[in-house]
Amino acid sequence: FSGPFTDVVTTNLKLRNPSDRKVCFKVKTTAPRRYCVRPNSGIIDPGSSVIVSVMLQPFDYDPNEKSKHKFMVQTTYAPPNITDMEAVWKEAKPDELMDSKLRCVFEMPNENDKLNDIDASKSAPVLNTSKQDGPMPKPHSVSLNDTETRKLVEECKRLQAEIMKLTDENRHLRDEGLRLRKVAHSDKSASPTALALRDNGSNSLPSLLVVIAAIFIGFFLGKFIL
């Protein structure tokens, strides 16, 4: 078994039947709580083979601790018309059983292996994900609760109202500026006429006074002569 042993480590065991008869097999271990074996028993046809998966459960690895875990593969010829596997093993005689023992070895990858794995991952070609078949994985989305959603909606409404208010004020200021420019333009065009009228009025006033004075003088002279 090759580490690290922080997760399940699986090793495959291949059993082959070179005989011309069916063979029953059973896999045993000295540490049944540390391993999961699938299948742990069965029948192999003549000339066929079976793959047995041995899964080591995660544990704290100590390199100074020597492994004492062992496996034993028991085999025997299958009787004709077999129906009960448990009965086969119970009724089998010792001289009819064949045993094969295996000792477990734990290994941790060294630094050179780690560097080779890193270099291999760097040199591996990067596939274009846009050409992959099937639907693309959906991005992770952040869900909002009802309270946050309401707050966002209210904030949007407030900002829209503020924008409308500023738009109206801008329009009012623009109209007021146009009105003031029109008033200033009309005052400039009317000022020469007003000055002319004031000048004409001031000039005609002395002439009128001269005429009135001449009338009064003629009236008094006429009375005096008479």
C-alpha cells in the first residue's frame, strides 16, 4: 500500500484459476477492521480470473512501526451443483484446502516521486474547456435571503427617486437660466429708448416754461399799456 494514508488506499489482488475445475476462494485478514475486501469470497471458473479490491481505511501512519497485517487466500475445488458457500468451507477437509499468505507493506512516496508528479502535472497539456462535450458546470452562485433582497430593492427605489429629483432640479435651473438671459437681453434692447425719452422730456420742459413766461409777460404789458 502506497501512502499518504489520509484517505482510503485501494490495492487490487488478481486471483487466477489455471485448473480445469471450478475453484472456490475466500480472502481473510488479521486486521478485519482496517480493511474492506470486495469480493471476499466467490467461485472462479476454469482458466478465468477474478479481481479482488482490498481497501485500506485511513489511519495515522508511523514509519517506525512495523506492519504485522497479513492476508490469506484460501482455495478449494468447488463440488458439483454447489448451492451453499458456507457449507463448502465447513465441510472441506484440511488436505483439500490450499493457502496463500501475503504480508502487507506500507510505503510513503519519497521527495523524488513528489517532484516527478509535480513536473508531470506542469507538463501535461491543458484542455480547452470550451470544447468539452455536455453542459458546462454552473458557476457558484451566492444566494441572498429575503431581508437582504428587500433592502436591495428599497435602496434601488430610493436611488431612482433621487435621480428623478435631481433631473427635475436640473431642468428647473436650466429654464431659470434661459429666463434670466431673456430678461437681460430685453433690458439691453430697451435702455436706449428709455434714455431718449428721458432726454426729450428734459429738453421740452424748458421750452414749455419759456412759452408760459412769454404769455404772462405779454398779459401784464398789455394791462400796463392800457
